[in-house]
Amino acid sequence: MPKTKKIIAEPSLTDSQYYFSREMSWLEFNNRVLHEAFDPRTPLIERLKFMGIFSSNLDEYFMVRVSALKQQVEAKVSQLTSEGRNPQEQLDAICDRLRPMVIKQHRHFEQALRPQLANQGIYLLDYMDLNQEQRVYLQRYFEEQIFPVLTPLAVDPSHPFPYISNLSLNLAVVIQDPETEEEFFARVKVPKVLPRFLQLPENLQLQHKGQGGAWTGVPLEQVVAHNLESLFPGMNIQEYYPFRITRNADLELEEDEADDLMLAIEQELRKRRFGGSVVRLEIQSSTPPAVREMLIQEMSLEESDVYEVEGMLGLSDLMSFLALPRPDLKDAPWSPVVPARLRRLSQPTSDRNGSEGEDGEDFFSLIRKQDLMVHHPYQSFSGTVQRFITHAAHDPDVLAIKMTLYRTSGDSPILNALIAAAENGKQVAVLVELKARFDEENNINWARKLEKVGVHVVYGLVGLKTHTKIALVVRREENRIRRYVHIGTGNYNPKTARIYTDIGLLSCRDELGADLTDLFNYLTGYSRQQSYRKLLVAPVNLRDRMLSLIYREIENCKNGLPSRIVAKMNALVDKRIMVALYEASQAGVQIDLIIRGICCLRPGIKGVSDNIRVVSIVGRFLEHSRIFYFHNGGEDEVFIGSADWMPRNLDRRVEAVVSIEDPDLKKDLQEILGTMLSDNRHAWELQPNGRYIQRRPAADCPELSSQKILMEMAASSTT
């Protein structure tokens, strides 16, 4: 009998085995952050910074992601995620993965970093290690500076368990009445208004033979703990134990029912500050069972919500050591450069002529000649984007300025320029996104200041966050109106622009100006705009256009044309996009993904994703730019914009992505992508099992840090 041919079933690309958990992928990202605190190639104080970032990231993770999962469990939500886990299974997996990481972090800080700091003259001491003279000084400091701020709170039948504020560091104190020998419990909050680490005066510092910049000090909570007798006179202090809590801090807005969005958000902010269930309790491992159980019971927690650590709690405060004057223990300083095309222009002033160069050129004339791309922090934000807005604010020919603001600094020169523009009689319209998580209060304050000077302020769209980063300047020139635009990947924030990598396009192309006009009309008025000339806009056409670009590469590959996709972003979560990428890989398209954080796509699976490579770069700058490259049969197309490939960006946010058409700028973007793909210092390769392996240079190869190379390229452009 003839042999029957074995039929191999095509893999189902929706199968959960092909997807990583979003929550677990984020934990892997934070583990890469933590690794920088372990890497001896990272300067010592920068290692403290990464310790702090790891802890700060975890705080937000619990406040938002873990709290959301706990709410789903309470609501008996049984829906499975793309990787096949229900909410409780996700919480269990988070605990299993996270606990060893937290233990490793604290052990490394106590056993490695603290001794290394001491070797460099930075002594973070325990109170018990102080000599008598140092203790006397701190006791006096306690009485004068700390004691008046403290409020001990008793817990007994007449004093219910006190409210514990989010992310607060506290002491659980057990007290005995010497007359009755009865024991009581009290809570003492370590005040946030004082420095977490108290430095001793120069005459009491430990001697160090090295050069300047020595520091000796102790944690604030230990100074409080060793002076508790002042708070409870006549009582015996039996024991004390530090603890720290994290609360649910995500806003729950019913936008459709809110008559006033700003008022609704302010009310929710008060709930965040004073409400929200506790989702995590951090305690020292030496905390006795009785105290531990009382804290768990009073805050309605489960045993799985408790995280024990050895040593100090709240390591996010370690970032304060960045202020130490020890450049020898930090990254070499970096000063962003001004692009060569802009250096010959003088600084903008309120006098129009003062912003012109010797040859009569001004900022706008340079943009008219050729599109300008800026790359932060390698290129100066203040000397480019900020200058563009400031120049427009004072130029008498500028008629209007329109911007979106998602996050900005509290003392932003951009906002001051917008105020100046309004005072100069220009039409100024600003969309302030009040729903920018953890920046809501700052944005409300700025919105009110802008409104007071006559700026037209709108607060976004119901059901959508406005995440796009766009600015439009309308200018009268001779017998016509010309529109200048900025479309970027990052926020209009001069502080984060020094540590986030972002890209922006400055242009006066007519079609872009018309598109931004339509987009602002959509944001500020009533519009159902469904098509744009050049922009890809979410939630209108961005998803469909990105999918069509991927499927075009598939068709080209099937037709024997060269095909390739390179995409750089913060996160890849969207399942429809991932299915399309799997199909592209199966067709033979070579795909490189540079994804800093969450990646739910599983690379390297034979027959499914063996043509997909995923790398993550974690270095001194936070990789924030989004770049999308499609080979297009040799007619390269490159895009930049504000959107990651996540459902929220594609479906629930207003985003803008723009095609870069200038051939020189397209080459620049391809060079940036190529530089990042060659990184063997800060690049991590995602494995099929979900773990990442850091690249290491071969024995005969130099170490290549993409961020260092891009700094060197920017610096060389000024010579």
C-alpha cells in the first residue's frame, strides 16, 4: 500500500503559547533596569540610581497594574489574557517572579553597594554604628528639627487603626506601660518633609583619604526610632519595626457622567491621596508574627501581599545621592548640542530682528529651506523645539500657536512662552491632557494659569487620552499664510528631554500643516475627520495603515522583492499587530524589533517567528522614541510618532505618526536604527522562553554602546 502523506497543521497564530504575559514582560524589563545596578561597568552612584528606579517602577506597577488585577479578582473576572491566565493566576505569577528579584536587590545593596560606597568615602551608617559624639548631635537634631513634626498615633479601643498614606514609611512601635505592664501598639510616620538620609556635619564625618565629596549620614527612620522615648515619655519602648505600604492609585473616571472633567479629576485626585485600598505591605524580615499579622488584618491584606526585605525599605530614595558632588562616580556629563543649521542664529528675544542671524536668516526661513529633524537628548531641546515655540511667541508675524501638552515640567519655558504669546495678542490654543497619569495635578495647575491670560484651553476628548505630541504655528508671510509644525515622539518637557531619547520633525510642508489644522479642529471642536493627507492618526487610520504596511512587506517578499521591517518603540502588546508580524516572519520577511519595555511577542519559534529578533536597550537614557521602517521593495518608508503598538495607543488615544520624506533625514533615522541594532553594551536579546540575555562583545570586538556612539556623533557635528 502507498504511504499516506503526513499532513502538518498550520500553527494557529492566536494560540496563547505564542504570547508572553504583559505583566511578566514588564517584570523582565524592570529586571534589566536592576541589572544596571549590578553591572560593575556602571559608575557607582549611577548604580544607586538604577536601584532607585527599580523601586520607583515597582511602586507605580503596584499602584496601577497589580491593583487593577486585584480589582478583577474581587469582581470575579474570569476572562483569560492572550497568554491564557486569569487575574488570580497573573497575581500568583507576579509574586513568584518578583520576590526573588526584590530579595536580590536588597541583598546586593546591603552586601555590595554599601561597602563599595564606604570605600569611596560615602558612609551610609546604621545608627548603632555611630559613636557617642555623633549620637549626641543627632539627638539634638531630632529634638530641634524632627520631634516637632512627628505625630504618634496610638491604636487601642478608643483609637482606631490610623489611615496610612500611600508610599509612606512608618514605624510600628510596641510600647509597655511600666505600671500595668500592659503592651500597646502605636504608629509613627517618618515625615517626607525631611531628607530621607541625614548627613552629619563635617567635623563628625568619618575620615576618608580620597579626594573631596565625602559623605557620612544615617537613614532618617533610624534617628526617629532611637529617640522614641521623647514621643512616649514614661513608657518603655519594647520594639519598633519599619513598614511601608502601597495603595491603589489609578483614577476611575466616569467621563460620560462628568459635567466638568477638571472637577471630576480633582475629586479623583483627592481619593488617590486619601483613599484607595492597600495592595502591598513591605516589612523587614525581622518583624515578629504578631506585628505582621496585625498589619495584615488592619489593612485587609493577604499573606501574598507582604514583601519581606533585609535592610532598608524604600530604596527609591537612593536617587537623592545623585546630588553628591562626585563626578568620578557618575556618568560623564553630557551637554546636548544645537544642530549645525541653527547655530548661526542668535538667541530669540522679544525683538524680531534679534532672532535673525548675520545673513538675515531666522528660524522659520531655515525650516522653509528643508525639514529639520531633532534627536534628544543628543541635540538640545532648548535650542530647537523650545526655541521654535519661544521664537513664535515673539514673532510679530505669527498669528496663532496650537499645541498638545501631555506631560511638562512645573517651570516649563514652553508654557511661559505660550503665556507670552497670548499676552502679545496671538491666538493660542492648548490641549492639556488632564488624564496623564500621575501628572494630573500639575496639568490642572498649568491649565488654570494658561486660562487666566486668555489661552484657549481644552481638556481632551471623552473616552480618549490625547497622547500625540504636536505643535502648529500659523504665520503671515508676504501675501500668504504659512503653517509650521512640530511632530514628535516625546513630551514638551525640558527636564525629561535631557534623559529621554526622542525625535521630532520641524517642517512647513503644506500637507502636514493642513493635517495638523484638521487634527486640532478635531481636538478642540466637533469633527468626525476620517482621513488625513500625510498623518497617521489614532484612533482613525493608524492601526489600519500600520497593518497595511506590514502586509505590503509580506506581498513584496512573496513576489521575490527585498523586504524588511525595523520598528523601535516602548512596548508591543497589540495582538492583531503581532499576528501580522508572525505572518510576515512566516513569509520570510526579516524583522528587527527594538523594544525597551513590554514585548508580548515570542521570537525565535520555528515556523512562526524565526525571522523575528527582539532587542531591548537599557542605558543612561530612557529609550522613548518610536521609529518605524519598512523596506518597501527598495523605496524605503520611515515614520516617527507618539504611538506604541498597544491597543490603548491604537484604539483609545489620540496619536499622530508622520512619514519622513526628506532623503537625508530618512538616512539619519536608518543610521540611528542600525547603531542601536549593533549595540553590544546595553542591548538585551529576548529569548523564546521570555527571558533576556545581555549581549557581550566577542573577545576580538570592541564594546559598542549605541547611546555613547550617538553622543559622539552629535559632538563631532559641532566641530
